[in-house]
Amino acid sequence: MWSRERKLRLFLELLRPGPGTTVLDVGVTDAPFGAGSTDNFFEALYPWPEQITAVGVTELDRFSVAFPRVRAVRADGRRLPFADGEFDVAFSNAVVEHVAGGREGQGEFVRELCRVAQRVFVTTPNRWFPLDPHTLVPFAHWLPRGGLRDRVLRARGFEDVLDPLGPKELAALFPYRVRVLNRGMTLVAVGPE
């Protein structure tokens, strides 16, 4: 939770949203916040939840009950059902590495965020940090795809194959120049610069 609170503080510091700022959060889950969970921390901690539109790939019934002031939309982040520039800011925390389709799919996801929002704040685990933040197994994300890497991920409860990014790979996904902050275990892309 400490890491997530730090990300929210950084978001507030760098993007300086106010009570009228519209925010799109892409990558929410149908789980409430609390009881040790860090899912959907942004909705739980953001000072103006009524300004958030949250997008997830699954049904969001429990999410909607937990966060009644947040608009919930089921959609694929690679094909968002919103107009160009509809939001002031797009926020996505540790989602891009889960997007199917390798770098091409990740690029589609990031370009959609950039299309529907004037500014973006995208985080992802740092591929070059020695501890894999998803599994907490050192160097697991450095193993070649398939074989042992997939077995380690599945043993730790991850069915999807994660595709971690380094700073240059993250920056290359954007259609414009972004600032990539290396926070050790986490990379944060903010743009346009």
C-alpha cells in the first residue's frame, strides 16, 4: 500500500488535478478496496472520486457498490469507447505489462490512453529492477518467456503472461514524447512532455 500511496502523491504533485479535472482510470478490477487489498486504491484515495471514470475488462458490479460515486465502464483498454480528448487525464497503474499481444498490444493500449486524454500517467514495474514485483521472486522476470518463467508466474497465481518493460521500451509505446521517471521498482511515464 505504501507504494500505491506514493504513486498517488506523485500523480497529484505532477499533474495537479483539481475538483473539476476529469480522470480516466484504466485497469480496475471488480474487487472492493480494503481488508488488506490494494485493488482500486486510486478510487479509494483520490480526493474527487465523482470525477473518475473507471474501466475494467470484467463486470464491475462489486466495484460499483464499493465506489458508487465513480462511473464504471466495462471495456478493453485497447479500444476505449470515448471521444478524442474526452478526459483531462488518463491514469493506469501496473496494467500495460498485462496487455496481450506483446509490444504491439501494449502500444495500442497506450495510444488509446493518449487519444482519449489530454495528459497521461502510466506506471509499470521496472524490468531492470532485480525483484519481480508481481511474484516477489528475484530475477523471475528476467527468465526467457515460456518454461520456467511461466511456471514461476503460474505458481504465484498469475495466469496471464507478463511482458515487463524497461524505460526506453515504455517511452517507445507513446505517440509523443513523455517523461519516464525511474522509481526503482516502478517506472512512471507522464506526458506529453
